[in-house]
Amino acid sequence: MGGPLFFTGVPTTFAPFGFGSGWDTFDALSPVLDVPATEPVSRALKWLEAELDDGHPGPRLLVVHARGSHPPWDLTREETQSLKPEEYAGILDPRRGAIMLAALRARKTRVAHHLQEEDWVRLHALQDAALAKQDVLVGQLVALLKKKGAWEHTLLVFAGDVSAGEPPDSPYDPLGSLSEARLAVPLVIKFPGGDLDGRDERMPASAADVSATMLSALGIPVPESVEGMDLYAAAHGMVPVVATPLVASAPGRYSTRLGSWLLRGELGKKPTLCAIDLDPACVNDVFDDKPYAARALWLATFRAESAARQASARPKEKQAAVLDPETVAALTVWGDLR
């Protein structure tokens, strides 16, 4: 297998957090550096073109962790001035956007965390403008694969890993709400041979499902520790008889999906239950009216949390992350230095 290679522009996947080992090439580009946000993709493209020109057989694994719509936003002063709303005088600046949002989250009162309406308009405009530049590079990647005759044989996975959320939550909060708006991020998979092209599947999926799908596509046995399903098989109707619950948790909080049922709550308090296919905003709490669904999701949550606690309690070697000055600076600009 050619590679594997990992290009990242996101500080949370830099070497101090354990992401630097196991790759033939690991290239981390800090947002502090005076390079475009598209640089990780640009370098990946250069490697891929040289690799495809070499013409050796066998699969190649290339992973790129791009900045996406996360601040800091790679925009010039002139580009920013043309964004909505006109004559904006709020707190969001392209270069210091994440720092300002982190400062906002650090305020003691929750009301102070909220952005004004004009800030949200500017936030979305900054995101769209930054993504447009990176979208050009994704288009170049696709064009290169087609030009070199590799497109039909390529497995391409495009996944989002963080969402800004929606008002009134503070955007890009590392410990933000577990709302569907934050947990539901884009996932696009292009399978070799054009199979499933253009299909839009609405099934909930997790990172474990993506891992299982990629391993299966590469012909690598899926370890028992990866509790995910092959999304290619699922899209062809080969799904487990019993659905796997998806549990997301943060300190003292949880959110569990099982099919269309959604259970959310805080530890020590009664949770809420809704059917998001009928009630997308989860306005109506049917916890008392649907005891079987409530019990199934609560047990799934309890088992997942219990398993996580048991895993963290097992004796094992732990290596603390050593944050060098460069990583600290990158995390500060990223707004995630806690």
C-alpha cells in the first residue's frame, strides 16, 4: 500500500496528541503560519500527482484534515469587507475569530456567551467564503484523479468533524451542546466503480461506521473493537436486525439516537424523549407516553457510559501530551486552549 500519509491543518490532530506516528509522512501546518488554509490539501495534491505518475500498482491511503469552516478564517481585509452584513462592527475578525469566541465562552454568565444576530450573519458569511477556497482544491483533487484514470477505482470519504451549531449556543465550543445541529455533520462517500452514485441516505452514522466502511473497502478485517457497520452494505439494505444506538456524551450530559428516537438529558435529571422524524425540533416530550422506547434508549445510554468508565478505569500506560510553544500558539489561535 502506498503511503499512508496524513496532512493536517488542525491543531487537535498534531503530533503531541498522538497523531504523528504510524504514517510514512506526517505533515502538520499550524494556523499560526503565514500559509493558506488550503495548504494541507495543496501538499496532498502534489504528492498524489507524483504517486499516480509513478504508476506502481496497489492501493494508496491519503488522509487530509482540513480546516474547513473553523476559524481562523483565511480571508484578506478586502475579501472580508465585501461580506454581509454591511458596515459590520461586531466581534468576529477572520484572524482572531476563534480567540474572540473562546473569550466569549469564558465569560461567567451564560447570557454573555450569546452572539448577536449580526454576528451570526457575519459568521455564516465567513464560513462560506473560507469553504469556497477549500472547495476549489477538492475540485482539483477530483479532476486529478479523473485525469490520471484513478477516479473509478477511488474510495473518497468526505466527512465533517465539527459543526458551528446554531443560536443561541456559542459556535465552535469544544464542550458545546449535544444538539442535533452540532452532532449532525456532513458525510459524503464515493465508492469505487460508481456504485451508489447520487444516492442520498438519511441513516444516522458514527465515526465507527466510517472506520468499518473504510476497512471493509480496503479488504482489511474489521476488529471487534470497532463497533460500526459497513455503510456500503447498509446502503444496499444489509443492515443489522437490531439497530445500534448512537451515544454522544459530555461531562454530565448525553444524547442518544436509536432510529428516529432521540433521548437527551443531564445526569441526575429526568431526560426528554422525542421522535425527530415527526418532531424535528423536539418540542414535544413523549418520555412518559412511550415507556418502551424511553427504557431502550436509557439502557443503551447507561451501557455506553458504563463501558466508557470501565475502559478509563483499566490500568494502562498513559502518556501525557507535551505541548510545545508552537502547539500552544496553534491551539490559542484555534480557540481550544483549555
